[in-house]
Amino acid sequence: MLAQKHFSGIGFAFVYTTEKLNSRTMIELKNVEKYHKTGFNKTYVLKNINLTIKQGEFVTIMGPSGVGKSTLLNIVGLLEPPTDGEYLFNRQPVHKFNERQRADFHKNFVGFVFQAYHLIDELTVYENIETPLLYRKDIPAKERKSLVAELLDRFQIVAKKDLFPEQLSGGQQQLVGIARAIIGKPKLLLADEPTGNLHSKQGEEIMELFRELNRDGMTIVQVTHAEKNALYGNRVIQLLDGWIEKDVAVTPDMWK
Ligand code: ADP
Ligand code: MG
């Protein structure tokens, strides 16, 4: 009896330390709600969202159009506040952050691929991709140039580097948006339907790239409608009517 107790004690300690080393909680949403006021009514977008994402995860959010996927991603990226609830990032209550702290958070932790690209119209492709690095004191100009060149090359848009966003197709704008989001190797990549406007071959290449980045330690949360894209991650969260309907581990035959 005593021995058993002793061993289970060790077991617990072991589990606890590996847990601490390998799977630190990065994102914790507690009872998050989002509603819009229309007259006297509240229109709920998200209700009672409780969600924990560990560092190093690659999570896919799915669900019908209008269900709140972009809203959830925006909340995680501190682009819009929840109406209610708490958000801890690396144990910090980031829902209480002021504008300055939010700007630091964006600069230091997050890359965002927007559903509608949100490129800067007045900047060229090259300059758009370069933007996040301009805030980084640790990356000298020479390295900045080579990082941009590398991505232009990888995404096969070298010939477009001096064009402006309005001169590009939707797919090309999407690629530029992705390049801009990952160039600074953010700890957290939030990608809202990142392959929605790409050809299937390009889409696959982007997913391969995300897998590589994730293996190198980047935490990724993506929104997608494509079941095959979800297979690149480790977990799928299905939203329905503003709730988390399903939160399951990815298995190779999950869509069969
Ligand atoms: P998804 O990305 O899953 O398609 P969104 O997060 O973009 O969904 O939108 C969720 C819901 O929130 C939609 O039904 C949308 O109409 C609603 N919504 C977004 N912004 C507002 C707003 N300012 N006022 C009222 N409803 C809004
Ligand atoms: Mg959306």
C-alpha cells in the first residue's frame, strides 16, 4: 500500500514536470462571450467559449459561414475585445491590456493572415512583406532584405515585388498576406482562411509550410473550410451557433 502510494507519487511528479516542459499553456479563454447590441437586443456571436491552447499546437477552427470563426480569431489576436470573459496569454490577463500593451503583443508574438488580406495599398509587395521587420531592432537591414527575398522566391512572386496590391490577383494578395504574417517567425500564427483564394497546389504548399513552421515550434490557429487542410494540424474545433460544438484530436481517417 505504502509502496504503491510512493510510486504514484513519483508518477505524478513525472507527469507534472514533462507537462510543464512540453506543453505550456499559451492561450486560455474563460467564459468568453461576444455580442452586438442592436436596439434593445443582444445578438450573440460567441457564447460561453472555454478554450485552452498549448504552446506548439496546430489548431483548426471550422464551422459554417457566419458562425463566429473570424470573431474568435480576432479575439485571440487582440484585434477585437470580447464583450465578456477572460483571456490569458502566457498567464497574462491580456483582455485588460491597454492600446500600448496590445501593440507590443502584436509586435512580439503574433502573425495574422487576414481573410480579406488587409495589405497596405500604398506599399509595394516587397514593402508589405517587409513591414513587420521594420519594428524589429534585432534584425539588421541586410538580413531583412534576404528574408524578404527568400519568401518572394519561395512563393514565386519575385516578378511581382514592385507591384502594388491592387495590381495583384486575390490569390497573389493572399500569398503576400501570408508572407507578411510569417516573416518575423511569430510565436503565434493566426490564419483566417489562408488558402481560400489559392489554387489547390498552392494551398497544399502553404499547408506544408505551416507544418514546417509548426514543427519548428510555431503555435498555429487556422480557420478553414477544407477538411484536408485540417489534417495538417493536431486538433479541430467545430463552432456551431456560437458554441464549441466539438473539440477533437486529428486522426488520419477522421473525415472518412
Ligand atoms: P465567420 O468568420 O464564421 O464567417 P464572423 O466571425 O465573421 O463569422 O461573424 C460572426 C457573426 O457576427 C456574423 O453573423 C456577423 O453578421 C456578426 N457580426 C459581426 N460584426 C457585427 C456587428 N458589428 N454587428 C452585428 N453583427 C455583427
Ligand atoms: Mg470569417
